[in-house]
Amino acid sequence: MGQNFLLALVILCALMAALFRSVRDSLLVMVVIPVSVAGGILALRLIGLFGFQALDLLTMIGFIILLGLVVNAAILLVDQTRARERAGLPRRQAVREALETRARPIVLSTLTAVLGMAPLIFMPGLGAEIYRGLAAVVAGGMTVGTLFTWILMPSLLRLGEGVTSHARAGAPDAPGLVGDSA
């Protein structure tokens, strides 16, 4: 499973680098993964307080599912910010507008995933204990990952803002400045 997890990370990073045409932006999106994995582990610990929860195969598959789900909000935010920057907005305003534009889709997709997993976590029943770990990993990871995306990703997106604005102030018509395409 560890090899599958690493392979999924490599494929995810390569796909995003190709889609964004920027390794920096794909790595920026990948920053949310360790935080959300920590959220999944925290959720496992919390449900472990109310009963034993083993790190079984389905729970590990939950971590791989989490990889694909948690990056969606960060991808939306990074893509929208870069699109606004290409339209000529300063980075600070581009980040603010990206947050405003993508707030609803990010919140709704997270709520859908978390609330969809809630019955598997909280409802007792035949076979519920089999999927409880998977559901906890996905719900906990999505919650923590989305909070990270919402609170800290804007700060990461604004990195290099001062360098870019000072460079533009010195040479307003110079193409290919640092931070323009990446």
C-alpha cells in the first residue's frame, strides 16, 4: 500500500504539472496533502476513542481516495488565481477574487464528501465497522485539508508578491518576469 500511495502522489503531481504547465503550482497544491493525511489520522484516533479501529486495507484505501478528493479545492483556488493574474489583476486582488468566486464550490464539495461519509462513521449496523475507518479518513482529511486550503493557501499563493510588483514597477512592459507564468 505504501508503494501505491507513493505512485498515486507521483502521478497526481505529474498530472497537475502538465495541466498547470508549472511545477511550482502543482507543488503548491500538493502542500495540502500532508495536512489532510494528518486530519485523516486524527479522525482515526478520534473514532478509536469510542471503539477499536484497525489500520486495515479499507482504511489505507481511504488515504488514497483522500489524495484525489482533497486536492480539488486547492486546484480550483490556484487555477482561478492564475487566471485572474493572466487577466492583469495584481496577485493580492487575484487571490481575493479567487476565494470569493470559488468559495461556494469548495464548501459544497467538502460538505458533500464529509456528510456522505457521516452515516458510515456514526450509524451502527451490520458491516458498518468495516467501512468506518475509510469514512473517518476521508471525512477528517477533507475537513482539515479544506480548512488549510481556505486559511493558509491564500498566503502561499501570495508568496513572491513583493518581488513581482517591484519588478513590474521598474520595467512595466518587460515580458517573462519572475512569477508571471509560474
